[in-house]
Amino acid sequence: MTGAVAGAQPPRGRPSAPRSTGQGFGRLLVTVYGILAFAALGRSGYELATKFSEAPVAYSLSAFSAVVYVVATIALARGRGAWRAVAWVAVSIEAVGVLTVGALSLASPDVFGESTVWSGFGQGYGYIPLVLPFAGLWWLLRTRARSAAPSAGDPGRPRPA
């Protein structure tokens, strides 16, 4: 039986495949995303159903953030192939959204009429919406494929003259 040794490096000249984003620390990340997705879906569903006319922009933003969290949760849980690209897009949108809405809501508190998931940089959710996309982006970078190029400390690498 020939199997890969855990932690072994790929043969020289071959790039390694990206690791799944849903393993290791990724399981915790997916769990937190799932909880936030559930909370945002519940909040936005209630707001859209009962108070939409009071602050349509704020409640639509909450619904949008909920969709982003659901997509990010699924994409990070799947973690390979095209799902990695979906995760990059979803987590990037989340980062831009929380920074933009957070800044606008602090600069002008009444700009949205009511608070959203991303208002005050996620203050109503313990700032998790602010931290989570950057943890997600870090994890996507950390689990990316490694290049086939030898490292500086690699004995097979030619030394400069």
C-alpha cells in the first residue's frame, strides 16, 4: 500500500493541491459562519416580514448579509475546486460590506434608518462580523496550493554567484 505520509511535502516539481477549507481550523470557521448565517437569516426574515416599510434599505442589507453568510458557510465547508473561488468572492464581499456599512453607520447613524448586521462594524453581534471575514481570508490564503518552486533553504536550489 502506498499512501501519503501526513505532513509530507509533494515531490519536487509538482505543486501541492490546496487543502480543504473545511478541515482543521476551518471546521471552527464554518461553524461560526453557520451560526452567524442562521442569526442573520432569522433577523432579516423577521424584519422583512414585519417592518420592511420602516427601513427598507437596512432590512434589505440584513437580508443580503444573510445570503452572503449562507454562501460563505457552504463554500468554506465544501472547500475545494470551484467552491474555493466562491468562498473568496463571498468572504471578500463580506469584508467590503462590513467595512463600508460599518463606516457609514458610524459617520451618519441614521443613514440606514435602522441597524443592520454590519452596522457599527457588527457591534450588535459582538464584532464577529468584523473579525470573521479577515479570519476567512487568512484561512483561504493559508490553505491555498503551494507552488512547485523550491524554497530558499532547499538544497536543490541554485545559489547566486
